[in-house]
Amino acid sequence: MTSQILLLSTCGTSSLTNKADEETRSWLTKIANKKDLPKTESERLQKYAEHRKQQLLAAKITDRRQLSAELNGIAAVLERWAPSRILHFLIQTDTAAGAACAKIVQAVLGKDGQPVQIIEAPGLRTDDFLSFREALAEVTKQLEEFLPSYREQGWKILFNLTGGFKSVNAYLQALGMLYADRCVFLFEGAPMLMEIPQLPIKLVEKDVIRKHLPVFRKLERRYSVAESEAAGIPDALLLPYDGQVTTSVWGNYVWIGVRKELFKERLLEPLSPKLEISDAVRKAFDKLEDKRRVEVNDALDALSAYLDLGKELPKSNTLKELKGNPKPPATHELYLWSDGSAGRLFGHFDKDHFIADSLESHV
């Protein structure tokens, strides 16, 4: 018996398609990768999803398992480990049908008193490679933010890959072999869980990433990086496409594992030639504690992507115009952190360039 299990499950559309009539299954397949539906189809999906939810809520456990691959895999985990506490995370695709299915599974588990959180990643669809890769990188980042703390608190981490789409599961299986204690799944019709243990892999040394730090920073911020620019980086860390590269599953894992250590070492040179850092900012950075140094470098990379690519800034890095003239020559403030004595980067624009004048507390 395992006392605490954090169970991460991929969520596909089986809660809608299993045992559905042929016409309905065909329609669901047609809309599987669509995020926005016409009004008539959206209403049809909502009505059908509500019907399946009520059907699953009223069903016995054996019938539930036949109607939903996700619930089947979850039930098998509960049988196998019989935890005293269970916490569910569902990874849903960024589609109308995927969202509907995740809510159905959440409702059924919630009825049984099992807490559920849904992980959403904008762009997580299987019909657009670049969008798919960016979304999976975001999922990796989210998992890195909370899984280690649960493991430190003694939770057993399992990835349930019984449901979900094959392309998403392939990625999560590789990731699970690094992050999870076990990856588990049921073959269709099989009564016994298949289990894949965590791999005993040694991380690539920080020095490898440090040597190519600008490349990994650019990839994180969705810059286009040519294969020639990534020369010298181990092949296992990258995935080439059309003369460019993105990070592989392993590359994401390595990068997320070492980035904070590298970001706290020093103030990194801006990714964008449109961003200039004053000596005053550099001196202020040197006096910061490690956590704040990471936040400053994060914010500056986000600002570079905003200046170069027009990428929307995260809410935590809001850029606001100053009212009055409290910090001349600064005309704007960039949020760095908002807890404690809120940190701000004050600066001004010179045409399309942003000059960072000072790093101080919020005015």
C-alpha cells in the first residue's frame, strides 16, 4: 500500500467516443483537433458531453471503465496501489472535445471525493507541429514547477498514459521516465497495468548548457534558431526541422533542470539588440539574492522577445507607462517580482530601443 499518490493522466476523447454510435464517433473524429466550433456544433458537443457525464456519474465502476479509457487506467492504479491519499492532474488538449472530456473525468472523480486539477497548455493540438512543440514545452515547465515539491513531501508520482492521444502520450512517456516513479498504462482489454520505471539517467553537465546559453534562452522564448547557430550542442538535446531546431524532450528536461542555476550566476546579456542595460542596473543586480537574480534575467528575456518578436509579456512581467515623471529619464516600469518589496525595472524608449535605467522597488 502506498500512502500518497500524485497521478498525472493524459486526457483524450474516449469518454465521448467509447460505445458511441458510428455517426457520432465520425463527427467527434472530424472535430477532434478543433479549438473553436461553429455555434451549432458547439451546442451539439455540449449537449452530448452532458449526456455522457450523467451516464458516467450514474454508472457502476465496471461500466465506467468500459466507457472511458482515462477512468479505466485510473481505476487500475487505485486497485494496484490502494493509496490512502490520491491527487489527480489531467493534461487536456487545447481543443473543444479535449476540454469537454477533461471536465467529464474531473466531475466523475470529484463525485468520488478525489481532488482533480486540470493542466492546460495553449496550442496543445496534434495538427500543428510548431504549436504542439511549444505547448509540450509549456507542459514540461509546469510539471517542473510542482512535481519536485510533491516528491520531497513523500508523494509517489505516476504518469497514467492509458487515455490521451498517441503523440501526446509518446512525449509524456519519455518525460515520465525522467520525472515519474512509474509510467503506467493498460492495453485495450487487458486487465493488468503495464509499468515502466524511472530511468537512472545522469544529467548533462551545466557547462554544456552554459556554453550555449543564448541558444537555449532563445528557444525558450520562441525565437527561430537555425541549425548552424546550434552547432556543437549534443544532438540528444535538439530536434531539427526545416533547417531550424527546437529542444527535444530530453533537451527540455535538461534545460529546466539547470536554468535557475545559470540565471542566478550573473546578469545575462540581452537577447535583443533593442534592449540596453545601464551600469546602474548591473550594479543593482549584483546586490540581489539568487531568487531575485533569476527573476530579473527571466523578465529581461521576456522583454527581449517582446521587443524582437512582439511576443506578449507574461502578466508577472507587465510593462506599464509611468504617470507623472517620478523616475526621469524613465517613462516605463517593468514588473520583476511583486512579493515583498516589489521589484521594478525602470526605463525609457528611444525609438524602438528600450534603455533600462534603474532597478529598484516599486514607486
